[in-house]
Amino acid sequence: MGFISVLGECYVCRKPFTFHPHKVPSTRVNGVREPICRECIEMVNEKRRATGMPLIDILPGAYDPADESDDQDEFEG
């Protein structure tokens, strides 16, 4: 059994980070999912909390490696 960790750039702050390709919070830009790092999601959630908007959930394992047997579609899907 192996693991896969994606290295990508946060769409908001442009810093590189690793993440689970199917669980990481993201935004769609021109139909493509763009990943967002934990620090940026936490910053956005602070602003959302202050305005009474629903928070963006961070799924368990979103910033951890994925099991290579995960059969979900590709990240870019």
C-alpha cells in the first residue's frame, strides 16, 4: 500500500503546500478546481464568521496524503 500527496500552489496566497487531491478545499476557476491552503481557509472563515456567513468545512485528511487505492476521479476533474 502506498500514499499520494499532491504538491500545489494555494490559489489565494500562492504558497506551495501538500494536500489530498479529493478532500482539499478549492474554488473553481474556468471550470478547474484550484486548491486553497489551510491558513487561507482559516482566514476566510474568520471573515465569514464575523459576517454571519456559513463556514467552509475542512474535511478530515484534507491536508494529508491520499491512499493510492482511492478510486475517485482525478483532482482536475
